[in-house]
Amino acid sequence: MGIQGVLYVSLLGSFSMRYVSGETARTITEQESTSRRMWTFLQYLFAFSKRNVTQEEIIEVLWGDSDISNPVNTLKTLLHRSRQVLESLGIPDGKEALCYRRGVYSWSPELTIRVDADRFDDLCSQFSAAPQTDEGLQAATRAVELYQGDFLPTASGSPWAVSLRTYYHSRFLQLC
């Protein structure tokens, strides 16, 4: 049967998740929880949703050189809490949606995810491929409308987010 509905994720301007299934829709923003690491965990997985993320990679992102006694166990707790957040959005089974297998985190292929940053990137590429055409100009206009601000501005201290923020901002400036 699989997961029905679409998960819309905003990373440009602010972070939010909106799950739409049938006639119901629910939105959650990072202001609804004080767990900074849980949001960073989810944001990182959405930013790199097209690939698998290793446990070591996410531990490095979340704790870096910090001296944490048991990062693997703490990460399991974050995974559990993240799945609960997904279920609070209306996703039937958080465990099915956010997968962990053999040291790798990934999104279920059954879950349709639409990330605004990915769409923005696609529109920028469409414009770059045909800047003087009506289609290219329409893509540029849609991309500018989609860009609601810097990539994850609340993650300003995270090195992984800084490089992506610079990338998306430079693409936005090229459009303008």
C-alpha cells in the first residue's frame, strides 16, 4: 500500500514541513520544538534527500569534535523523536518513512518529498539552459518567487549549511 501523500519541505528562508494527504494537511516548523539537534538531523537529511547519509557523517554534523560519550545511542534517540514528528504530521508510519539500515539513513522511496531548494535548483538550471527563451524566463521568475530567503538561516553556525547557503544565494543573485 505504501505511504500516501506528499511531504513539502521548506529550507529557503525558514524550515518547515507540510504533509498533504487527501484533504488533510499539517505543517510543523522548527519553532514547535526546542530540540535543535533533532531539527538539524532532519534538515540535513532533507538537504541531502537524494542520497543515503551514513551514521558517521551525521554524527560529525551533529557533534563534530565534541566529546560525547555515546553518539550512536543519542542518534537513535534523535531518530525515534524525528519519526514521532513525522507521524504528528500525519505520515502513517515514521519508521517506514525515515529508514535506518546498516549504518545508513535514507528516506523511503514510497514517501514523495518535495524540497523547495531542489525545485529552486531545477528552475535555475532550466533558466541557465535557455536564458533567452520564454520557458527560461518563466523558470527564472518562478525561481525568484520560490526563494524566500537564505538557506536555513537558523543553522548559521553549521559548516555544512554555510556552503549550501552560499551556493543557493549565488544562484539567486545570478537570476536577479
